Amino acid sequence: MVEVYYHDNNDTPDNFTDAHNSGVPVPLEDLATIGVFYKNITNLDDLNKLATERQYRNRDEVNLNLAAFNNDLDAYNRKMQQFYKEHYHEDEEIRYIVDGEGYFDVRDKSDRWIRTKLVANDLLILPAGIYHRFTLTNDLKYVKAVRLFKDEPKWEAINRDAGKLSEAREEYVKSIAV
Ligand code: KMT
Ligand code: NI
């Protein structure tokens, strides 16, 4: 079952897969106010139903651990750095954890990091335009996830430090304004 809390912001390039739990929990209702939705889905039928309801027509599976890079530590580390770099996508994205575990960090309205720890059967819907990042847990360093797309997989990650805004980002900012 998912765990959600404020990140302690004490991460460095060497320890970002640690839990970084500040001790301050975040209720799922707070996630909903920034357009992030959590569901526990225990079987493929329910996943398929959700995909149909929300008109997701495509999916793929991602296996992430050192073995997936043929034990090439440099290649693995490059991918880990890439996923941990703050970015957004121009489409809503669903992540469903099949096995292993991982952290999705999302920005709250005050730009603070909220960390979600997802394990098997956890599903997270991230709206288009939300700044986020991903990493594996130190304990397992492994995740197997299904990624769901509305149409063609649209994978461009728009990094925050690139400073590129877009309609998706602007719409998102409007959607969470109070
Ligand atoms: C993302 O959007 O950053 C990702 O999809 C990370 C990998 S999914 C387990
Ligand atoms: Ni992403």
C-alpha cells in the first residue's frame, strides 16, 4: 500500500534512493488537490476497466534494475539520473506497479516535494504538466511497472531547468489555482 509524505530535501547525488521521510505524512485527499490520484488495483481486469474509462489506448511495461542494463553500472546510473531530474510531460500519465517498488515525487502547490512510495498493486495518475521525478528504493533497486498512454506513447520529458513552458504546463497551473 502506498505511503505518502513530505520529502526531507536532504538528498544528494549519492543518497537520493534513501527514503527521505520528513516524518510529515500527506493524506491522499491532498494529492487530489494537485490532480494526483491514487488507486489500489489488484487485478488486470480492473486495470483494463480504468484504461477503457479514461480512454487509454496504449501501454508498455518497464523493467528497471541494474540487470536490465546488463549490469552496466554507468548506463544504469545515467537512467537513474534522468528519471530523477525534475520534469513534466504533456500528457496525463498512469503508472501501475506490478512488482518491486519506487518513489514518485510530485510538487505541491507551494513547490514542496511530496514523496509517494509505490509498491505492487499501487497505481498513480499524474496529470499533464505536473513537475515530478522518479527513483528506485534503496532496499530493492527494482521496479516493474506498466505505463499507460492515451494515444501514442508521448515520452518527452520536459526538464524544469530547461525552462520550457507549454500549454500543458499552463493549463495545469491554472487547474490547481485556488
Ligand atoms: C517518469 O515519468 O518519470 C517515469 O516514467 C519513470 C519510470 S516509470 C517506473
Ligand atoms: Ni516523468
